[in-house]
Amino acid sequence: MNSIDRKTLLRRMFDAAIAAAQPALCLPAHLPSAPKCRTIVIGAGKASAAMARAIEDHWKGPLEGIVVTRYGYEVPCTQIEIVQAAHPVPDNAGLNAAKRILDLVKNLTADDLVIALISGGGSSLLVSPAVGLTLEDKQAVNAALLKSGASISEMNCVRRHLSAIKGGRLAAACHPAKLLTLLISDVPGDILMDIASGPTVADASTCADALAIIKRYRIDIPSVAQSHLESGKGESIKPDDPRLCGIETRIIAAPQMALDAAAQVARDAGITPYILSDSLEGEARDVGKVLAGIARQVALHGQPFKEPCVLLSGGETTVTVKGSGRGGRNVEFLLSLAVALDGLTGVHAIAGDTDGVDGAEEIAGAVVTPDTLERAWAQGINPRASLDNNDGHGFFQALGDSVVTGPTLTNVNDFRAIYIDAPSA
């Protein structure tokens, strides 16, 4: 198999991972029976518009509702209004959408049904600052969190305690209506309260937990936000709250499903897949070094797996931004992987965000080949300097190795595949 064929196979695996999490495929089987009275659809996330369309295509009876998705991720609907807003730093469109959603679920009855469509990206898209905070305060907090190196779980803990809609507050607002939340998970471990910061599920974490995270990473947040947490006013809705009694929550797509789909593509090509984990976390460059070490052991010693094989993993790494480059946790992982492999023959890799956006770039990820470093040096690009500057996107774009999918209309987090065959190949 030549280098082009290996790259093609890796891209087919990535595409299969994305396809497995499409709402049209995984949502319809989870729809409930129609209620006696109103059916209201609300939601937020990069997949929420596609999820709304899947409901419209399969629901028999009247619908109404509002969902908010990322700019460019809209899908035409006739009964459910699609609002677009900014991600990863929230804007006024997201603020207004959150207010309208909260207004929509006021004064419901036990005979009404609310279907909440929640997916990755909802933390930024569904923005409703706690009393005393402004949108500008939330924007400052989000920007600081994204640069801090905190994990997604840690970031969402802070967000929940500075919000008027996250941390179970949206579920409480829907009471006494029946509430069904359909989730597409983009977080390691599929932890419910971390998916879009858990607007419709109970949250056992506390303001003290949020303050500890801010202290741990030395995150500079507005004084009003600091005071809000210290006062305890930001406590979220806890598991024993009676307003959450009887709510139903289902994960309809998750990273493991995407990895299973990619593994099947590998098997069909006669390559043995090994799924290492669906929830790898840590600094992107550190994960790159570790997986490079495993790939090297396979390639040179046939341990712990025999080549040819492909190592698959998901999860969400973090980047502590120190440089001025164009970032992206998947391309940072890949650049670190390439540097650690140092041109090792027979190792190719792909990594990308299944939502089609790595960091703030409209680029999903990139591909690494054995000659990645050689081609970079030939263009006068120093790989280590690019890594130190957090400039993964600039590096791979210069080589023509970026992976661009456009809006995928879903999000089950990061996807990584490392293809290993004989070093002599």
C-alpha cells in the first residue's frame, strides 16, 4: 500500500466516524409518543439543527420550538426555528436565543412535552449570564478558560456556576412538563453534566469546585464573576431537586460509536484496528509523544500489537496557549506526534475534530506522513518552532496536509487514527 492509499484509508475512517454520529441516523429511534398537549423542541449545539430536522422528518403531529447552533451549521426546518450564534466565544445572538428558549418553556403543564436537543458547543451557544454578570463577563471567562489548559470538564464546571441556564437550570425551568433530553456526547466519559455544561441535567459540583479550578490554573476572570462564585450564588441545580424528578435523558451518539465505525472500515481493508480509548485527555503535545512511543514500539518491535494495524482513539485534549500561532488541539497533537516520530518509516496518522472545526479554524485537522518533517524543512519551516508557537494549522496548511470537511452537523469530539505497517515498506 503506497502513501496515498494510506492517507485515503485514514480519511475514510475519519469520514465513517463522522457519518456514524449523524442525527438522521441515530435520533429517530429515540423519539417518544406524542403528549396530550404541546410538543416543544429546544436545544443548543453544533448538531442541534440537524437533530431538529431529524425530529421534523419523523414526528407525527404539531411541533414548535427554537434551537441554537453555530454559524454555518443551520439546517432548514419548517416548524422549529433555527438560530445561529458564535462559538467558541459567545455573542449577542446566543444570548438572545437563550432568553427566548427560557421564555418558551415558561408556564408549561404536566401534559406538555419538551424535547431538548443538546450537543457539543452548547456551552458557548446557549449563553445566559447569572444575575449580576454581563455577556462581556462571560466572553472574558470563556476566552480565559480556552487558553488555560483546563480540561473540558473543568471548563464546564466554571461555566455552569456562572450561568442562569446551565447546570440543570433549563430543566428546572421546564417543570412540570415532561422533559426528554437527547444528547450527542462530545466529552470524555460521556459525563452528562459536561455535555454543553448540562443545561437539562442535575449537577453535583459546587461553586467551591469552580473556584478551585480557577485557582489551579491561575485563570484571570472578572471580579464580578469571582465574587459571584465566592458568594455561593452560583450554585447549580442538585440531584435531589424535585423539579428534576422524572426527567429522561438519553445519549444517542457518542465517541465510542464513531470509533467502532472507523474500526470497521479498517477491517474491511484487511487492517486490524485497536481502539485504545474513547476518552483520552491531557495536553495535546503530551498525548502526541505518548502515542508516538506506542507507534514506534509497534513498528520496530511488534509490541503490543503486530503490524499492519491502526490505533484508534477519541477524547479531548487541551492546549495551554503560550505562542501566537493558529492553534487547534488536533493539529498540535499531530505536530507533536510527527516531531516525536522523527520520520519513522511506515507510520501515517490523521486527527480531527468530528465537528469540522479544530480550535477556531474552519479546518477539521490534518494528516501526518513519514516525510512530514522532511517536507517542512525543505520549505524552511522549523517543526519544533511551529509547535512551540502553537501553530499547527499554519504548519500543516503550508504542507497541503490540512483536512477540511466543512460543517459536519454533528460532534462526537476528537478522532485520531495511527496506521502502522512494516518499517521497510
